[in-house]
Amino acid sequence: VQLVESGGGLVQPGGSLRLSCVVSGFTFSSYIMSWYRQAPGKERELVASIISTGGGTNYADSVKGRFTIFRDNAKNTVYLQMNRLKPEDTAVYFCQSRTYWGRGTQVTVSS
């Protein structure tokens, strides 16, 4: 099983990034997918989740209205569109499903 994130980087406050997570090794379309993040010195927190069909999502209060999670089951890929980024969004972002985790991608929001 592999979950491989990409799309992180350095962005100015107010900017946007789109993270991707490509999954292999299990039936992607059958499972909930989630994005978590962990900032330095803080616990890992759930950012957003999406059900298997893509028809239901939930978000942390801190990102509602700014982030959108979506998935393409034909491509075994889940995405996190992040708009109006803030310095407090700086963290390593992880893709997760079942008991599996990706290695993470760094997002840094700074001027």
C-alpha cells in the first residue's frame, strides 16, 4: 500500500495550493479518505474527510469555506484545494485512509 502526497510548497498569505494524494494497493473507491496536518510542536489534526463516493465531506472549523476536499476514483487520487491560505495553515499535510498514512508534504505560508 502506498499513499503519495504532492503539491506542497511555499506560498504567500492569501494564496492557493492544491495537494494531491495518489493511492495504490487497495480499492481506493471503497474507502473514506482524509487529510491531516501537523504543525511544529502541535498534535496532528484532521483537516478534511470525504466518503467513498465523494458525495459527503467534512472539514475542521479552521478551514471551512477556504479548503475543499475532492476525489477522482478513476485516478485513485484525493485532492485538497486550499485557498486564502494563512500563516497558521503552515504544517506538514498527510493523506490517510484506513490504517495507512502517506509521508506528508510541507506547506509553508509566509511572506
